[in-house]
Amino acid sequence: MAERIRRQGPLSFDDWMEAALYDSEGGFFTRAAGAGRSGGDFITSVEVGSLFGTLVARAADDWWDQLGQPDPFLVIDAGAGRGQLARDVLRAEPRCAAALRYVLVERSGGLRAVQSEHLPLESAELVLGPAVPPEPDDEPVAVPGTGPMVTALEGLPAGPAIGVVFANELVDNLPFRIVERTAEGWNEIRVGEVGASFAEVALPADESLAVRADRLADGIAIPAGSRIPVPTALPEWLRSAAAMLRRGVVAIVDYAAPVEELAARGQAGWLRTYRAQQRGSSPLDHPGSQDITADVPIEALRRAAAAAGLSVLTETTQAEWLRSLGVDALVEEARVAWHGRSANDLAALTARSRVHEADALLDPGGLGAHRVTILGKKL
Ligand SMILES: C[S@@+](CC[C@H](N)C(=O)[O-])C[C@H]1O[C@@H](n2cnc3c(N)ncnc32)[C@H](O)[C@@H]1O
């Protein structure tokens, strides 16, 4: 990074983040770090336990119904990490299973290797491809009723497909730039080198970044000196997700907040780092050793969705979304099972764990406050 800065001048924060998280050798995710209990650096809803996956399986069934029960039905698990969500969804045996083609999409080769240890992965050609021509000269068609089939890829498949793109805590990890309001317009906060350390450098934002920042801040009074993140990779990622769907849903679960709130909180309130399940240090420290993430500006998500041809179907908190999928009844069942059994019975322990998982997933001061944005294409 120091060498790059010496050659090119101070780096934009999205370039810094791209290298710190995804560099082919030293990137934080490339080195197979990430979400998880043992040796992981942070806990996501997926890693809390199997309850989240059980409810995502229900959501998949609802979307399958809304789409007219297509077969094949593609579910893309975007930013799939170690593959835990895939395991939990498949274990829940959704109604759509026989039609289900489950595709884990994960940039990190290290994490894809972990997925292959725990999942019955098949070749992408088999899972995505229409397999047999009904007659020798006919176009090949997918064989119905052959699911569930599972595969793993580095990037989104080409499509077109009917199905769902589900992204839990992915978009907060897509690179963004940082701008600061000035009396005249916007400065961009870049990363330079001062002596032997990396340091922030404020430079006037170029025209295209200033236009993006103006759009994000449209109609909002942002005081001079306030900073906001400008997602730069999100629009392209959403465009690709939408482009691969002939018809379907893009569901984004992540921490997000309105621009006005982010500006008021200040950078320390929306830019975070994680290492070994603790908050890390400055994002400029030891690139590659910690996760770098930010609350996603809700306005940026809506704007990128509209530009990708997706309409907003619902916007809720995670707690509201999980309740709409029936989490309360599942917890009540677990509570009854827990109290009806002896304390060290395995079923009682499983039931007790489910109650505690629900507490974490619904926590209004934590995972329960995540935003769930459901976007539709031709739906
Ligand atoms: C915070 S982790 C979330 C993992 C998992 N979804 C969970 O909830 O536990 C984000 C993951 O997204 C992956 N990722 C980031 N950008 C990606 C992209 N453009 N395509 C696929 N995976 C990506 C990272 O490598 C990382 O494994």
C-alpha cells in the first residue's frame, strides 16, 4: 500500500478498503478470516445459530410461492462466507427443496475452501445449466424436481434466472469513499503516508464524487465538517444482481441509516473495524488485519436499487421481518419444550439455545435493528 501511495498519491478510501479486505495475498477476507465463533472476527445473525437459517428458509418458500413455484428456483447466497447459512437453510428442508438450486457466491477463495468441507457441492454447470434436450434437436431444459442442488462461485452467475439474491451483511463490506462537507462543497478523505504511518489526507472531491455526494445529501442540511460514506461498489453490485434475474427478489439485510443520521453521528459513529470479535483500531492501522465496514446510507441503497430497475417491496427492521416469518411461535414452542424436560436433556438444551438465539436476533439495540430491504424485479 505504501508503495502504491508513493507512486499514485493518496488513495481513495474505496481503493484502500478493496486492498485491505480483498487483496489477493494479504486481504482480510482473502486470508479466510471473517464471521464465525471459533477464530472468527465478528458474529452475524447467521453465526448466532440455526434459527436465522430456519427463518430464511421460510422466506425462500414465501418468495417461491410469490414467483409461481418455478422449477428451477435459484437462491443466491451473496457473500456466503463459510457457508453456514446454506447449511441451515438446507437442514430446514424448505417446501421449495425439490426445485431449489442454491448458489453460494463468495469472493474469498479461503472461505470457499471452508464451504466445500461442509456442503455437498456440485459443479456450477450442473446446478445452473439447463441439462437435457427433450428431443435431440431441441433446446436443453432443466430437469424439474432434481433439487436441492448446491454449488459455489466466486462471483454472481450470468443468469437469466428466476429466484432470489439474499445478502446478509454483504453490502456494508462493499468499498465506499468518504466525503467531508466544506463551506464550498466537498472534500474527499483519502489515505496518504506521513512518515512511516498511514494518515488521512483531505483533498477537494473530484467532479463525479461531488455530484454523487450532492445527490446523497439532496435536501438534507449537512453542517461543514461532517462526514458521510459514499458507496461506490454498491450500485454496480446491485446492477449485476438485478441483471441476472429475469424475475425475482433481491433481499438485503444489513446495518443502514439515513444520511442525516450518519452525518450527525460523525465518522466514528458509522465507520467500524472488527478483529477477533472486538472492535478494532483505526481503519488505517495494519491493513489486512481487521474488517472495515460502515452503515449503509439508506438513500444510497434506494437510489442504486432504482437505477438497477428494482422496486422497493418492503423496508423493515430485522426484528419485524423475523416476526413476519413466525419467529415468536418458534420461540414459544422452544420455551415449552425447554420447561417440559429435564435440564440436561439434549432436546431441552437445544430448545434453550433457540430462545437465546431469538433474543439476539430480535435485540433492538443489536441485530434486531438491522434493516431488511426487499427489492423486486417484475414482481
Ligand atoms: C460480513 S461477511 C458476511 C458473511 C455471511 N453472509 C454471514 O452473514 O455470516 C461478508 C462476506 O462477503 C464477502 N464478499 C464481499 N464482497 C463480495 C462480493 N462482491 N461478492 C461475493 N462475496 C463478497 C466477503 O468475502 C465476506 O465473506
